[in-house]
Amino acid sequence: MTSPARSHAAGLGIQTVPITNCAVKFTRPADQHAAAVIPSQLDGLRKRERLRDLYRQAPPGDDLGHLAETLGPLAGLDHKKALSLLTEFVALP
């Protein structure tokens, strides 16, 4: 077996172009959008789960507004979002 350069020199007409270190990346717009959306959705789910864990550890019977005020920042949530999620947690069995 001969090298491509030798084959070409021998008149066989074989030409090869090595493709190394090719950093060209082709992505579809939907893939680009998903790459931006998915991390923020995961972050939201993590915050929700953190709030749920904190809520389970809280003493029973606490006012939801007070819990949202104290637990929300610990989970990385503002008062309004924390209160909304806590209300949802209370409604679940």
C-alpha cells in the first residue's frame, strides 16, 4: 500500500485532505434554543425541590406568607414565586 502522496505522484490521481482540528459546528436554531432554555428550566426545578425540602423540615402550621419570606431566599426564589409554590405544596397530598 502506498501513501496518498506517492499515489498522486505515481499518477493515480488520489488526493486526500486530512481533516483534523476542525472546529466548525453546525446547529439548528431549535437546538440552539434548547441549549439556552434547558439550563434555566433545570435551575427552576432545583430551586423548587430545594423549597420543597425546606418546607418539609418547617414546623407544621406556619403561615405560608411567613414561610415564603423566610424559605424563599434560601431556595433562591422571590417571595411571590415561593408563596405560589408553597400553596401548591399544601394542596398536594
